Amino acid sequence: MVNTGRIANKIQESAVKEGYNVESAAWGSSQQMFITGCSDFTVSLWRVGRFDTAATFHGHQGAVTAVAIMPDAEESCISGDSGGSVRIWNVQASKLMLNFPAGGANGHKRGITSLCYHPSSDKYVASASQDCTVRVWDMRKSKCLQTYKGYMGANKPALSCVRFTPDGRWVVAGCVDGGVRLWDLVAGKQLPTLRHHQAAVSCLGFHPELPQLLVGAEDRTLSLWDLTSATVSCVSAPAAAAPHGACYMPDGKNLCTGSTTGVRLWNADTLGCEDFMEMKWGKLADIKVNDKKEANVLSIAGDTFHVWLVKLHRLAPYGTGSRPASVDDHGGPTSSPLTGLPLSPGRGVEPAVGHPALVRRKTPPIQPQHDNHTASEQASQLETGIPSNNYLNLNEGNHNQARNSAEGHAAFGMTINTAKNKLEEAEAIIAQQKEREEQLRQALLKQQIDQQAALAQQQQQMLEQQALALQQQQQQAQALAQAQQHAHQQAQQVQQPPPQQYNPPSPYVQPTPAPAPPVETAAPPPAYMNKLDDILRGHAQMESTLRCRVADIQAVKAMWQGGQHSAAIAHCQVRKDVGLMVDVIRQTVCGPATSRGGSLSLEVAASVLPLIAYVLERSTAEPQLQSCVEGATTLWRAFGPLIVDTLGQKQGGTLAFEDRKQKAKVAWAAFGEVQRAMQPLASKHDTVALAVKAIIDDLPRKQA
């Protein structure tokens, strides 16, 4: 472990294949995992402190020039190569999820330069290319959602970096001509271009709370933009090297940049350099700041990459640094290269050579000078206006600009009283802004309440419609019961004998005993009434069966969506319902999402295979058998090569490999059960037998 003044520590150093170079690297949001792209067409995942890769992905046809990891969950990563193709990988399953090839109607025509994930949705990613286009990809629909062109006419300058705004409404891209392109994702249109730098844009950064954009360029300067008015707030003095990574500190009051010569801390309001540490660590690939005011730095040099930990809390303004602020022994310039104004002791350009040193810098804000062409472009941008979206609509009385103006004038000789007045005006503007923010929040809250009320009304209408339909069904059932009762009464009347007429006995005739009345027997109901009863009983039994089936399906669906795959499969096995098992197989294996990788894993496949074997042994319905054969074929084609390759390796070396090997053994045994269940079907002469014969040779002939 290398220690530089107890401030910068090199905690990891690794090399790739000899003869190949590391082309790109990026941190994950946890700063415990990072990704590298190499010229040998591979993508590798690493964990801090581990010298072996967590995963390696193959498939690119060119050098991997851009990489990124999904924020927060870190479940996937994205990579782009010099040919223009973009690939998305599943980190947990260590396999390819999506491939967006180069060329065609929706692919990039030249190499990828930058990649990023959407900040609030894990299904969108953006890619920037040397063909001067930004493409937004939909991971769930596996297609290019939108293509934004960053050029007009024949001039097509390459794009160097791309980022989403923190609210996810805009996409911002830096260009090699020094301009910054912006697009509104909702409106699908390009916004006015931000122009100040004369060299290529090297990095982008966003303030954590305010609508401000930080732009770093190869001219070794930084510029701070107000996105609500599309105007530049301030510009830094040139540094010793161009910044290739920028991020704000957690408090938002300072920001950190990294370059080939070291790390610098800047005042976030004035872009004055507070302190810097000079380091010779090669090309900076990525830099992230954690809550402890520590910077994690990735640097690359040829076939080697380095991981550094820089303790920013020991630099000014947080710490004391290593030299007093009043000392300037580096022979820096005595005037600003942009304004010509004199620089006080301690201000100037940092030295580019010498022993690693810490020099405290306090550079006043420098207002940029524009030519007539640039001024006219900014005037047109102000007239056009940029939608604020979720950003606060700050006007030209922005409190940061007022505070900067007061501090700048005080630094150049204004009296203390005047500076205090300016600061009081700034505080008043801040109070007004807070009031406007509160009004905006109230309006948004009212809008949300109205939307919820409208949704509740729609649900109430749906419930009323369902109640009306149920009432109609009850009325129909009552009418049917009345008709059945009326028909039964009519049948009894038809079977009853007519009444006998009574003749009183004559006194002159010997009375004869009256015959015994016949025993009345209930007439059997007509045949059509028996059929009607059978139909009603069949309907009731079918309704009960369907209700049980719906309850089982809902229970299995809830378990499956909750990630309890084993519990869902066990529920199916306990019920021993072939129809329910076929429904689960169709939804999990035979669906359209499975052909693209879907959400299946080797563990889920091993759980579904016993259901397929159970149905193949007990069902005679051809549609059910076809679904099982199709499911077994899909699972074997998806996981068969992985199982064979895993079981063929003798030594693993990692816990992840041993776990995958155990799951592969279970899946291999399950495939053997499916094969034995398919053997009797192969002797039949129907479509199922033909399908079985087509795939039975692909399945394993023996268990592991």
C-alpha cells in the first residue's frame, strides 16, 4: 500500500492480459464494486480489495471503450465497444441480457464514448458515440427508444460524455467542439446548445440540490451553468491539466475534480481552487466521493489499473492541508490569463512537475469574455428559454449569483459595508425563492390530490358496474329458478287424475261398498327437467373448480412476484393439479420474456423441471404435453451449455462458483427426470411425439 503524505493511499493494483490495455473503468454506486473494459474485447467486474475478478463477460467484437454499473442495486452493467455495439449484462447470473448491435436503423455507426443509467428508472440507459448521436435504450422492450442528433448540417463532431439530469427529464452530452447539447426526454426535442469552451468537453457534473451544471474541458478550465436561464455563472482559472472527472461534495459547498496530475477541491459558488494534491497516477478513469469526504479514484496506465483512496477531509477548506495559504513559491502568473486582473499571493496555476505537494488556492471568480458570435448565441438562448421541468424556476435574481457578486466585488476592493449590503440583498432573494418553492410544492400537492381523487372516482364507477352486473346475474338465476318451479308444477297437474262425481245411494237399491281410493304416487319429472338439473349442477361444479383454480393461480403469482420461487413450486406440487402446473410452466418458461433471458435463473429452472416431468407422466392432453415439451426445450437451450461447462470444470476457487456448480447438479438431475418422462411419448405418432424425438437427443443421457 502506497502512502502519499497520509492523504492518498493506493489500495489496489491489477493488470490484464499482457499485450492488451485497459480502455475504460467506472465505479458502482456503493463504491465497493467497479468495472473495467479492455482492448481484448472483455468486460470485468471487480470488488475492492479482491485481486481476482468477480465476473468476466465475453462477446464484444472490438475494444471496450465505455462501461457503467446500474446505480443502487448494481444488478446489471452496460458496456460499449469501438465498433458501436452496446451490451447489457446480468451481474448475478453472469450472462448477457441484451445486445444492441451497431449499424442498421437503430444502432450506432461509430464507436461508443460514454454510457449512463437513468437516475430514477432501471429500464433506461443512454449511450453517446463518435457518430454525434445519443441513443436512449429501453431495456424492458429491448429496443432503441429515441435517437438524438447532436449536429446540424454536414459537420458531425463526436460526443465525448453523456449524463441524465438528476430529475431524469433531460439528457446532457458534451461534444469535442466544446459545446454542450441538451434534449428534453418528455418533449423529445433538442434545447439550445451551451457554448463557452473552445476545446473538447471532458466531464460533466450536477449540483445535488440546485439546477446547476458543471462542465470540464480539455482547455483545463471549469464552467458553471445556470440551467434555468442557460447562462454561465462563472469560469475557473486554467489548471495544470484538464479535468476528466468531477463530482460535488455531500454538502454541495465544494466540488472535487480529478486529472492526470492529481485531485483538486473547488469552491462550488466561485470555482476558486481551495486546495489540490499533485499525483502522477496516469489517466483518470472515474472519481466518486463518499459521505466521509473521501474520494475513490480509478486510474489506468496501459495494461494496469489502480484504485486510490484520497482523504479530502484533510485538504482545505475541511483540513489544514500541508502549506499555509499565504505561501506561493511555485512561480505562478501574477495576472489572470482570462481577465488580466492581478492575482493575490497564493493564486495562480498549479505546478505540473515536482514532488507531490499540497498547495492551497483561493482564486476569485472570473467572468468569461465572449466574442460577438457567442454573445449573440446566448442572447438567442435567453429569448428561446429552456423549460425548467422539475428544476426550480430561478430567475436572474438567483441567490447564488447575488452572493457571488458580493463576494467578488469585496475581493477586488469594495468596502465591507457595500459587501454586507449585497449579502443582505442576497438573503432577501433567498427568502423570496423559498416562498416560491413552497408555493410550487403546494401546487404539486394539490395536483397529486386531484389525481388521486379522479382515480378513486374511476374505481368507484368500476365497482358500481361490477355490482350492476352481479345483480343482473342474480335476477337471471331467479328467473331460471321460477321457470323451473313453474314447469314442475305443470308436470304434476298433468299426472293428477280427474275428480270422481259422487252419486248418493238410492233407498230402493242395496248400497255397494265404495271402492278404495287409489294410492297417489308422485309423478316422475319429465326428462327435460332432469337434463336441466344436470346442467345446473355441472355449472355449479365448474364454478367451484374455476374459483379454486383462480385462488391457486393468485397464490402462486404472489409468491413468484415476491421472489419465493421455491414456495410457489412447492404449492403446485402439494395441490397435484396438472392444469395449475401447466399454467405455471406456460407463464414462467413459455412466455415471450423467456426468449430474451427474462427473469429466469438456474435455480428457478431446476425448480420448474420437476413440474414438467410430473405433467409428462400423468397428462394425456396434447396441448399440455406440447407446453411441457416446449418448456423443456427452452430451459435446455438456455442453461444446458452453462450446466455442461460448469460440471466440466474440476476446480472452482470461489464461493459463487461452488454455489453455481451445486445448482447445476440439481438441474442436471431434473433434466434426467424429464428425459425419462419423455421416452414413452416418443413411440406415439402425433405432433407431441415428433417434437419429443426432435429434442430428446439434446437432453442429458445420464445424471451427474
